[in-house]
Amino acid sequence: MKHLLKKYYNSILNPQEFSELICFLEKEENDPKISNLMKPFWNESVEGDDIEFRSNTALFERIKNKILIEKWKHDSKKMNFYIWGVRVASLLIISLLISNVFLFYSNDYSLSKNVKNQTISTPYGAKTSLTLPDGSLVWLNSGTTLTYPVNFKNSRHVKLLGEAFFQVVKDDKPFVVSTSYGNVEVKGTSFNVKAFSDDCSFETTLEEGSVLLTDKRNMNAITLKPNQQAKKMANGFRVKTVNANYFTSWKDGKLMFNREPFPDFVRQLERWYNVHIEYSDESLDTLWYTGTIEMESISEVMEMIRKSTPINYTFNHKTRVFTIQSKK
């Protein structure tokens, strides 16, 4: 159960693991175990202002009803409950309202006439996976929305905003991922599509099989081979050979970077941990980062950045904003 709490803390539980953890927390006889398991998380901290964790009484009570929280007789200012507490609060409230993480239905018929569509979304700080009507598997990264028909008929057409990894079952009917930047068409393969609106780019990485990419106006098309990546440019697609694992490892709870520019690195951290990171020194944009983040909390990640980069930072607990200052 300790490993589930660690994954819970880092927002990388899949739906099955999430259900397993909730079942464990709801059993009163597990209270002593919960108390002991939570202590390591209580001791983790991020430097910053004192925390007014009890400011939202209703929210606090809701958390307390789900998880045993010891009577904090000692000074709460010596502990930082914020990051873990907020994640517990958001996930537990969702579990009370819906059975699947951030799943909701709509009567949107835009993908195919007279076909009801379903939409699933993951906010920043959360990830999930699902099985499509044809048996294809999809992993959704933080801040992603996927819309697809309840039943595939003559075609397999889904709409993506954000980032997703697809493991598509083979079928004569083409499988099409539509984004605001262009389309990806396959028949059976494994690939990653990244199409966030705030990135203003369209990127596809192929793990196995083959994919056909077309831009929004069908003016340019390209076919990828395994371990190739295509990125939409102003005049077409730029294709390069990559290690696909660097761009698909997020579905396994890892962020892998290989000479990642600082602005892109920061954006990924913001989505992954549901925080905001501000900096004004444009010289930081010239930095590149290489490495792997696996199970580390945002506090640990920021400390790694501080030790490898000439910066200091502060954290506002109420707004969840990190402010980075360059060392002079």
C-alpha cells in the first residue's frame, strides 16, 4: 500500500490502483496502518509561507472523514501538509462524485452524424487510461481531452486536445486521431500524439508500426517509421530519428528529458504536478535539461533544479506558484 500512496502523491495512479487505494482507506480497521503510512508524506516540505490548511472547513472535514488524520497537537507550522493534502482532497472529492476519473458524457454528434460521442478529460496533475470500443488502449497525459464515439461503425475517428499514447488494434477500418493542427491515421500501431493548444505545435512519435500524418489543410503528408518523430512546421513536417521511449515513458509514470529547452521543461512540470512556475530572466531560456523524473515530488524536482542551475525559488502555497530568481 505504501507504493500506492507514493504514486497517489505524485498523481500517477491508474484507475484500478486508485480504486484499490480508496477501498483500503475506507476500511476503519486500516486506520492505524494509514496513520503510519502517511507520516513520511507529512514530513516532506517545500520552503515557503505558513499553511492555513484548515481555512476551508468543509474541505478539511471531507478529507478527515475519508482518511485518519492524527490530532495535530504539535505545531502544524513545522509540517507541510499542502501538496499531499490538496491532491487527497481533489481526488477524494472526485471519487465521491464519479466512478471513473474525470469521465463525463456528452451528446456531441460532431465527429460522425447520428453517433453519440463520449468525452474524457484529465486535468493538470492527473493521468488516466481507457479502452476504446474497438479494444484499442489509450493513455491520457495531464491536461488532455479525448472525444470518441460510443460505438465505432464505418470508421474509427477520435478527437484529441493535449497528449495521448495510443495502442491501436489492427482493423481494416482506419483509426484517425484528429487535432487542431492535423490528423494521424493508422490501422494498427503504437504511437504518441502531442497537441496542446498552449504549445502551438503538433508532434507525433512512433513506437511501432506506421502512421500517416497530414496537416489541417491536407497540404502536406508524411509516413513515419518506428523511432521517428514528426513535428509540424510552418512549411510542412520535420522528421527526425529519436528514442521513442523518451516521449512515451510518461504513461509509465516517468518523465524523460534529452536536451529539453528550459521553457518546454517548465511547461511539462506545470502539467505533471499541477503547479505554475514563473521566471523573468530570459537567459534561463538558453538552458537545456537531460534526465529522468520518476516518483519524485515537485519539491524534490525543484531542489534538483536549484542544485544544478544558478537559481533560487520561492513557493506560494495558496496559489501553488513557484517563482524562480536567478542568482546574481
